[in-house]
Amino acid sequence: MSDKSSSQSKPSKGIPEFKAPLLDHAWTHMPKGIRQTVSSEPTIPAIAAQAKVIAAQNPDFIRSDQGQVVGILPDNEVYYGPSSGLEELRELVGRFWTYAYRLKNKPGISPQGLDKKNVAIVSGATEGLSIVMHLFAFQKNVGLMPLYWSNYKGIILNAGGNPVVIKFFNEDYKIDFKNVERIIKKNKITSLLINFPNNPSGDVLTDEELQQLAALARRLNLIIISDEVYNFIRYKGEPQSMLSFAPERTVVISSASKEYLIPGARVGYVIAAEEMFTNSWMPKLIRSFSSSPNVLGQRILLDILKDEVRDLEEGRSPRIITEIKEELKIRCDLIISILQEKGFELAGRDRDFPSGAISVLARLPQDIKLDDKAFVEKALELKKFSAVPASVFGAPGCIRFGYAGMTQETIMKFSKNLQDVLDSIRKKR
Ligand SMILES: Cc1ncc(COP(=O)(O)O)c(C=O)c1O
């Protein structure tokens, strides 16, 4: 059965009706030009796909469809890859997701879990978010969960949408679902962009909250774009994906940037239970956004993921990411004890230790009467350290300290440099 026939019914007057909320929503909200792109059947990729198969079986077959120079410096040639990424990698990402987030036999997902058709490789999560926003955000209000990665607003605006930060949490840092629903209705919000474990705080949403969010999305016909770039970097509890809770209306965006330490390789993934989204629409969109993701970066990840997926399938913790997590936890512990000793308080939901990700969010000590931007400027001016003023994430008065980019030794040195900055600010009063 083709992708189309499984998800689309009763085409009338050229307007398809989709059974799946994800496709229906995207189709209804995407601009006309994008509709044309996703409905097109581009000739070149179709010929290339056919030629690749024929060439593999017929040694005398000659390919003259390719737009690249070959045979001059053979050792330096890097071929274009398929628009939605190397098939083998897509398959591995699908299996990683299936085992890591227990997606077999979940309603709304195929009983075997996800495979390559559920995955499109993109040039980092950033490109994934950008393309997906072009489908859901155009002339719409997109709800952002606080705290939010500072790039989200630009990505939504570029896609012609309008970011609306929703006050998600009450004083006790619990999700106030009544208020969230009220704001969504008032602002006619049609999709939500959530992120857990969260940048900057490392916060996660509980299973119960994810369940309630899924119910809310169904009730209000929302699409959830779930940024899960740090999903396996968890220090507490079992990792979950939003796909487990609302597969029919979730698009997951993730990447190897953080979990496998290769942001420069630019390998991200867009994952959805609906194959037509990832296997048909995404390749056409990627082709017109960036042609294809980085082939060299994908090869690096392929080598890593083969072993990681084998570990998962055989019931072990994936070795590489587990090692990464253990080291990050030590660094996180170190920096937290330094920050607390100097009067900073953790400012996320977890007041003792973040649930995951690679940075901590800390509130400036009460006697430091500078705002977060001025504090970071001071640290830079004194040439002691850099950090990010968390007003850019929607948390004024707080600082994001990224501990992943510092070794344990550097974190120990950071303690003295931080003290020097605090002393200098206090002396000036
Ligand atoms: C929450 C979040 N999403 C997405 C990204 C971008 O990831 P990538 O390097 O894969 O584009 C970042 C990078 O900092 C991030 O923190």
C-alpha cells in the first residue's frame, strides 16, 4: 500500500481529506506554495532512486543522472545523499526511538514500533523545527512552553507565525491546565512547541502531565511539536517521548548534536508515527530547504548508532550515551555545589538536581543587585567566564550555566572565577 492510500481518503476536487490529524492539520494550515511542494512528484529524485537500484544489480548500467563531478580526486568526493537522509541511518534512528522510548505495541504506532519511514534526517534539529514550522505556524499563533530555547521565536517568525508564550506553571511549578486551556482558546493557538528535558533548566514533564497534555491536544485539536533533543540525557527516571502519548498529533524533533556530542555534524531527525509526513512530505521539503543533510555527519552517527541500537535491542543501556550521561552528571553535581555554596539557587522545577539536559538554570544571589544581562557582561568584562543571561529564555534574574562544555577540572577553576566576579560586584556597592 502506498503512503498516500494509507492516510488519505476521498480526494474531492483536488482537496485531499486526511484521516490522520497530523496530516489534516498540516494540510489545512500550510501556505499554498508548500502544498504545491508536498504534492509534487519531483522527477530527479525519482530517477535517482530507480537508477540506484538498477545500478546495484547491473554492473554495465551507466548513470548520467547525477549532478556532481566524479573521477578527478576520488578520495575527496562526497556524494549527495538522499534528501531525507541515508536509509540505514533512518532505520537506526527509528529503532533507537522504538527501544529507548518503548514504542512497540502503542496505540497509534505500528506494533513493531518505528522504522525508516517514520524518520526524516535533517540538518540539525534547527532545520527540522524550521521546516515543521513552515507547515504549522503560517499566520497562526504557536504556543510556547516556558522556558524556551531562545531560537524558537525567530524560527516561528521566519515561518510567518506568531509565538505566544503560555503561562504553563502555577506558583508550585505544576502545570495549570485550566489556565493553559484558557490562553490557548483566547489566542486561537493551533499548535504547541514543547521541550523536555528543557533548555535552559533541564526540567521534564511527568508522565501524568504528558497524558493530560495529550488529552488537551485532542480536545482542542492541537498539534504538538515536541523538541526532544536532550531526551536520553536524563538523571532521574525513565525517558519518555511525547509520541507515546499522542502519536496521531505529535511531531518529534531531535538530533545527535547533544546526545552524541556532534553539533557540527548537523544531523537532526524529524519523527512522526504518520509515514506520509516523514517519508513523503519531508523529503520534498528538505530538498527545497537544503537539498540533503550532511552525508559526512550522517556517517559519523551511523557508526555510533549501530552499537547503541544493538545494546538497546539486547536489553542493555546504550554504552556511549550512558558514559556521556555519567560524566555529565558528575559535572552537573560539581557545578551545582559550587553555585549553591556561592548563594545561587536552582531555578527550574527541580530545586535539588535537574532531571536532564546539559545546563543548569540558577537564580542570582539576592544581594547581587544586577540583572542577569549586566551580571554576564561583568563576568565577560573581568574576563572570568561566560554564561547566558536567562532572560533570553524567559527567566529574567537567572543565569544559564552550561556545564557540558567544561571538564571537571575547568569547573573547579570556574569556582574561583565566579567568586572573583561576585566579590568585584559586592565591593562596588
Ligand atoms: C532545545 C533545543 N532544541 C534544538 C537545538 C538545536 O539543535 P541542533 O544543533 O540539532 O540544530 C538546541 C540547541 O541548543 C536546543 O537547545
